[in-house]
Amino acid sequence: MGTKTIQQSIESVQQSIDKMIGTVLGLSEETIRWKPSEDEWSIIQILCHVLEAVPYWLGEIAQIKAQPGELWGRNHLQEARLAAVTDTDKRSVEDVLKELESLKSQVGKELGTLNKDSLAIEAISRNPNFGTKPISFIVDHLIIEHVSKHYGQIERNLSKLN
């Protein structure tokens, strides 16, 4: 985590979520549900993925703090992860945006419990690419960077519209 404080981490995630909400508010329903290609997610799928993934990783952080000896993480085929992006036709854009708004306070609350010591707690990941990592890795890469990348993905979708 280096010199970045936990407060800066929280703000970084919240800013990415704000950017997502701000971007989506100006879009038509059609644009939000449009898939650039068979292999790419629509904007609503991206948002629903973020709504599933961030709380998942917050939960894993809490789990590691409670039981550092347990394995953490999942593979990309995990059911909840896949379900989040499959059933998006049933989701209203308004509800998804409301949930993103409340995700911001959840991020603040959960990450706000971390300090230098807890950020340094290490545990072994189920993902062999990660191996043993400190909680700060999950915060930096699987939350902050992940959400920011998905905001970039929304922008790429929009750039393909014209």
C-alpha cells in the first residue's frame, strides 16, 4: 500500500463508483443494455459485476482478518460471480444505481476498519497466480484497481457506440 492511507483507498474506490454513476445517469436504457459484441459485457453487466465483486472481496478481507489460516479468493467460474452478469435483464437501471450509491458507504465502513497491522496480514489465495498475499493486495488490486478498470471498460463501450 506504500504511502497511500486507507482513507485515500476508500476515496479512490468511491470516486470510481461516482464516475460510473455519473456516466450512466446521462445514458439511454438502450445504451446501458447494449453489448459491443458477444464476448463483451453491456454497461449494466459491468455495473452488476462491480456490485457483486466489491462486497465479495470486502467479505474475504473480513474473513482473512478473522481467520488468517483459511484460504481466500475464488476462481472466475464461481457461481455468484457468473450469476451477477447473467440476470441483468431483470435488473432496473435505477435499482442498480441505488445499490452502487450504497456500495460506496459499505466500502467506507468495511475498509475503514483496516489499519497498518491488518493490511499486512497475509493469507494464501485459492488462485495459484496470487499465492500468499497481504490484505493490502486485495484492497489495491482486487478492489481499487478492479473498479477503476471497469470504469475504463464502460468508457470503451461508449467509444464503440459511434
